[in-house]
Amino acid sequence: KQEVTQIPAALSVPEGENLVLNCSFTDSAIYNLQWFRQDPGKGLTSLLLIQSSQREQTSGRLNASLDKSSGRSTLYIAASQPGDSATYLCALERTNAGKSTFGDGTTLTVKP
Amino acid sequence: NAGVTQTPKFQVLKTGQSMTLQCAQDMNHEYMSWYRQDPGMGLRLIHYSVGAGITDQGEVPNGYNVSRSTTEDFPLRLLSAAPSQTSVYFCASSALGGGSYNEQFFGPGTRLTVL
């Protein structure tokens, strides 16, 4: 069974700092990996999707990488802003069937 | 496009009552799924569907039923509500094609309390 771990559970940084969020998984046979953002009391917003054959994806200040051999993905946030404060979740699909296994998330606080 | 919509946003039930959580998407996505989110447990898959008329169980299906009569709609039925079903329920959809088409889109959630 695929297990997904996100460490740390919470992170607090000053505004402007570059930071890395981690996602580890036990089964390297994945179809894709997706990073989401969740604001308190809200739904999930997709940030980046990395296909199994890809190494990284970039969108604005966000860069996500995937290393299947080590069972790791990272989400890099450059020049963090208070508006980046949220919970960040990674989710893995093992097959192309629209069902994912989620990590518990990292709650990020960016202080002005 | 409205994306993925869910109704109601909030619901309070008494133990033993039944209800249906509604989910609809207007993106013509083949895949739809239901998750529940609980503190300390993350998001867990309840049921999913790969197309109209096809559904399957996820990780925590007990106490829930689903059907998929159309591409757009994927309702989740609670047969006899229990306090353990107090949770936030999310519906998601994604397309059949590979690559970026597999991106999952989520609804805003339904917050359910069972007394």
C-alpha cells in the first residue's frame, strides 16, 4: 500500500525566504504526483502536476521536482509572501483512474 | 465553467438519518471521486468512478453508496448516518487523457456533522 509522508507538519518562515516542502512515498510505481494548496475552511487548489516521466514542473515562484528512485518530491517556493500561508498537500496516483493517495500536508505560515 | 460544485456546503444530521451529498462537474471529465478529510487522517478515498455507470470502492467505503448515471453528476449517499461520519467531504474530477489532463480539480467541500 502506498504511504505518503510530508515533513515537517508545520513550518513558519519570515517573508522573502526561499523554502522547500517535502513529500516522501514508499512505492515508486506512480503515474503522477500533484501538489495542492488548501486555505483554512476551503477546498483544494491544484498547484503543479508532475507526470511519472518528468523530473520537475514550474509555475511562477513554484517549482516541484520528482525523484522516483528515492521516493521523494519537493515543492520549492521562492521569495515567500504572507499570501503563501496555507496547507500544502501532495497526492500520488498509482494508475490513471482519478484516485489519489494524499499526504497529511505541511501547514506553512509566512510572517510579514 | 463552474468547475466542480458541491451541495450543500454545511449539513447537520442526527444519527440514523440518511442524506445525499451532491457533486457536479461541467468539464466533461470521465473520472470523479469522493474523499473525506479528517484531522490527523488526511484525505481518504471513499468511492470513485471512471465513467458513467462504473463505480468502485476506495479506502473507506463502508456506510456510503454512490452511483454515476451521467458524466456530470456523482452523488454520495449516506445510508444511516453515524457520528464517525462527521467530516469534510470533497468531490474531485479529472479527465481521461494522459499528461496534464490528469490534473484533479476539487469542489469546495461539504461540512457534515452527525449528532
